[in-house]
Amino acid sequence: MKRIYLSLGSNLGNRERLLEGALARLAAAGIRPLRVSPVYETEPLGRRTQPWFLNLVVEAETDLLPRVLLMRIRRIELELGRRRLAPKGPRPMDIDLLLYGDAIIRSPELTVPHPRMTERRFVLAPLADLAPELRHPVDGRPIRELLEATRGQRVRRTHFRPALPA
């Protein structure tokens, strides 16, 4: 079993319900959620004229190989209404594979660790809630240290806490 970390985000529709739906679908797709971070409401990066996101990170285990995992994640996004119309545009569900054990993967369809995770407070804040001492596989710094370098981005913790699927 590989320990993985996924970032989930939604800024269209019933964001809370979509996050819960994604967690349930992960469990049904061979991805066993272990822990879920607190949920953060976050300012969009890039296209700022869109609704704010709800973001969380889930720590999970899987036997799926990285490319199969990516295909299952993309299928879940589609099932929840994701359409890739505009880069960095609004979306009902976005799921990113952040870390796959300590693997470093570079292929045309998949890069792990996620190539922009170290620049995104909306990823690092919830990830630091789960694993502050976890080290980035490429640069070796702990997540808590990477989080400190993203201070300018606006994120705020919410009271919403989705349950892990049974």
C-alpha cells in the first residue's frame, strides 16, 4: 500500500456536498481515506473574478499505480461535474495528486510531487494540519517550512468538517 496525499477543491455548486461526494467516491475507487484535514476557504489564484474555493487535503492509502490512480481521480472529477473549459477557471471539483509515497514521477501526463504545491497556501495549510513534518521528496524541506513561505495568500479555516466514508 502506498501512502498518498490528495488536494480537493470546489468553487461551484454546493461545495460542501461536492467535497463529501468526492471523499465517498475515492473510497469506492480503491483509494482508502485515512484522515481529512480541516477545510479552508481560499481566494482563487490566477482568475480572481470567480467564487472562493473550499479546499482540503486527504491522506489515503492505495494499491493503485500512479497512472491508474490519475485516471480514477479524473473520472471522479467528471462524475462531479468537472469540465476543463478554461485553465484556472471555476470548477465543481478539482482533485490533485500531491504526493505518492516518496516517489518522484515525471511523465507527460503526471508529475509527482505536484509541481506547484510548494507555491500554494491552499494546499500547504491543510497538508500541514495533517503532516507538518512530512518532507517534500525533491527539496527535502518539511511542509510546515514550505507553508511559511506562502504567507501572502488568503486562506481561512472553516467550521465545516466532512466525515470520512465508512
